[in-house]
Amino acid sequence: MAEKSLNYYSISEREYEDYRETVVAHEKKFTFEEFKILLNKVIEELKVEKKKDPSIVEEDKEFLEREEVVEKLTTKYGFIKIESFYRAHIDPHEDSSKFKFYK
């Protein structure tokens, strides 16, 4: 049986110390344009869903969180959310020979 390979895509939000990233994977290798089109489609779908949801206050209907996009990609479009076990981070403004480790 042939092994299936996965292609990885990053979804991120915010910046600096508030930066958050989720990596998702898919069997299909999307081109840059295909991935942009798919993400724009997902964003539009989520906006329509939020506008129809009476439980969401009006000022929050335009805002999307990274996790909402990731959930839609995994539930509707066959992506897999990649969970990190550990992270190693190097700060270029500090001693670059030392990593900070996170669980």
C-alpha cells in the first residue's frame, strides 16, 4: 500500500507576544492561489453563519478567530489539525544559543 503524504499549512493571528499559530495538514498539495481561494471561501461561510446566529452580538459578527477557521477547515474540507507536543523558541534579541521550551 502506498504511503500518503501530508502537506502542511499555517493559520495564524495577532503578532508579537500575542501571536498564535495552528498548523493544519491535507493530502492535497494546494497551490498558493488555491489555498487563498479556499480560505476566502471559508471566511465568507463563517461570516454568513455568524450573521444568521442570533446568539452573537452584532459587533462580534464581523470578527473571526483562527480557531473558527481551523475548525471549518477540519470539519468541512478534510484538513487535520496538527497538535504540537513541545515547542522550542529562540529569541533573536537574547542569547541565540538558548531555546525556551514549552509544552
